[in-house]
Amino acid sequence: MAGLSSYLHTPARENVERALSQAKEHEAFHALLHLSEEKALSRADLIDSQEKKGRLAGVPFIVKDNFLTIGEPTTAASEMLASFQAPVMATAVEKLEAEGAICIGKANLDAFAHGGSTENSAFGPTKNAVDQTRVAGGSSGGSAVSVALDIVPFALGTDTGGSIRQPASFNGVVGVKPTYGAVSRYGVVAMASSTDVIGVLSNTVETSELVLDIMAGRDAKDMTTLPDFFEPLSESAPRKIGVIKEFMTSDVDSEVRQKTQDYIDALRGRGHTVEEVSLPMSKYALAVYYVVVPAEVSSNLGRYDGIRYGLRASDATSIASLYGLSRDRGFMPENKRRIMLGSYVLSSGFFDAYYLQAQKVRTLLINEFNALFASYDVLIGPVVPTPAFKLGENTDNPIHMYLSDVMTVPASLAGLPALSVPAGTTDSGLPVGVQLIGQRQSDALLLALAKEGEA
Ligand code: GLN
């Protein structure tokens, strides 16, 4: 895998031509929905002609197709936005391009980022980079596979409940979900506003660190952004690390547990203190997530009414049928399931029993995390209970699909930074990731610890 420095020492045109030809060579994986060939090549020529180079001068990258890139399709892998052209540029992409990076295309995802396998894409699934009979993971499946196949050194993704970390783990790449609010979400299709986070998938920790450093910071166009707190650490120090007991039970595949244990032993070997800790509320996290997130989804997807933008049913005969037919044709079954679930938990008579109750339990989970961070710098556990599952294995059973999120949703509900770091492969060669979770705004510390493990 080419590190960033080799890209920085190669003409931009050569980098882009290589990335485009790699993308075409690997078309069978269906990682990409759109290639911006001409635009990327002309930007490369421009960068090669400039004297002053940015920190990512000539480095090609890919973005998940829920990032708006001006003048280009942004489909969110849905029929709803299949012919939508983005009128603005996502701030994250704009910031990377200002440092000379070149976006070469848009990656496949589960429609509107609802899912954990990229099988919910309206345009067909992405295949796992290591085994084409298995899922890429999701919802940032196309981004993870693009990096794993070495088409680009990094790709952007979004993580609402695990969508960066889970596909990173399934394809053997680094996945970084920063602190909630660290990176502007302006120009990114909203899923669940209280947990949506933009982050990076990359082939080395160092690459993610630089990309995050460039993207982080306050944006006047997104009032939820935090002032820039991200400062990469030049050296690491002995840390206190807690192994989350509830993440290491027999419900987790034994090889996944073994890889996690090996990673933990290596941390100990490097002088860190490691102890077992308990996060009892984590057993309710999945239930809380699948109440809170659909509630927010049902409200965020309300804007797709067939009138303002997106798919419009031309055969509608009344305003009600215009809404109904447009939404019926534009959304995938999983999108509809979430809209119905969300509308139900928010409806009068059920609000207190479901939505309010879930928010209370969410607070208890946050309190438990805070109590642990009074004594520990980092928490550790697996990312997903299993390695990548077979294509089609969970498509008929949404609950099974949701279970794959059981260890990623706690950090999402609490707004905490969390990484997925490659930790080897199973005996049959499937990648396994380990998850590092930190206190809010401790992103740099997590990356420093992960970098040390890579050396
Ligand atoms: N798999 C989770 C879900 O379907 C996470 C999705 C995401 O983070 N976008 O909700």
C-alpha cells in the first residue's frame, strides 16, 4: 500500500491516472457509483502547474455518495436522488481540495446510510475487498473497499451508528469516527442529526490524522461544529486502558475475541496499564439507538416530498398521491421501515414510552462512560461481533442486521471519538478490527495510540 509520502512526491496527474485505472480494474466490486474523470484530471494539471503546494497536493480521494460535490450527482444510493445534481460543496470536501487533494469519485453506500452491509443500495451491493462472496459492511462500504483495494489512500465516510468503523473492520482498513461536532456536516445528507459524524477511512493511521487535522474546526454553515481542538500528538505516553467486559462475551465470535485479546496484550507489552471495566448500560444501547435514530430519520427524510427536489411521481393526481407515490418509489424498504418506526415512537401516546424513555437511558449510558473516563484514557473492545458475513445472509432479517451494530452504537449515542484499527485476520483470511473509544475531544490521543500499534 502506498503511503501518503509517495503520493506527495509523484505528479498529481500520475496519481489521478493511477487511481482512475485502479477504479476501473476493480469495477466488479461495485465500490463506486460515479467517477469524476475529466474534472479530476483537469484539477491534477492545475495542481501540477502551481508552485505553492498544499498538504495533500495531488492526493486522490473518494467520498461516500451522501457528500454533496457541486455540479455532480449525489444520490445517497437512492432512487429518490438518482438524478439530483448537488448545488453546493460539502465543507469537508472543500477544505481537503483547498489543500490540493483531488476527489476522483463517489462511493456506494446503503441508501441514505441506513444499513450495515451496503446491500440496501438502490444500485446494487458493494463486495468485500477480501472475499467477493461477502458484504463490504456499511453503510460506508464503497469507501472502505476503495481504500482496501488501494484505489485511493483515503476516503470519506459518515458514521451515525458504526458506518465507518464496521466496514473498516470488515475490509482491514483504518476507520476514524471523530468526536461529534469535530467536522462540519454542511453539504452532507442528514441521517440522524444527534449522532451523524463525518470521518475518514484510510490505509494508515497517519493519513487519517492529517485528513482530520485539515477537516476539523468550526464552520459558520454548521452551528453544531466545535472550535478546532484537534492537535496531533507527536509522541505517545503510557495510558490507562479499560477493556469493556460486555464486549468480550461468548456472543462475540471467538476469533474476533482472540484478535482483540492479542491487540490488548501488545498494548500491555508496550507499557500501558490495561484493566477490565464494565459498561452495564451498553446492553441497552442497541434498543436505544433503534428508537432515537429512526425518530430522527423520520423527521430528516420528511423533506423528500416530491416537490422541493428529488424524485417526483409524474402520474400523481392529488397532493396526497404526489407525496405517497414519490416517497414510495424513492425510498428503499429499509428507509421506509425506519420512517415507520420513527413516526411510531414519536406519535402521541407512544412518545413517553419509547422516545423519551430511550433518551433517559441514553443519558445513563453517557453517565457510565463519563465515570469510566474519570479513571481511564481509552476503552477497548471489538468493533463488530463477527467478521464480514455472506452477501444475502442478513437481508431477510433486519434484527440480525441491526445486531452487527451492538458494539458501535454506544460511542455514537455518547458522541465519543472511536476508531477501528486493523488487528489481523481470521484463519480463513477475513480482516478483524479492534475498537478504541475515548472521551470527547481525545481524538488525537486515540490516533497516537493506534499509530504506535502500527509501527
Ligand atoms: N448500521 C447502522 C444503521 O443501520 C449504522 C448506520 C450508519 O452509521 N450510517 O443504523
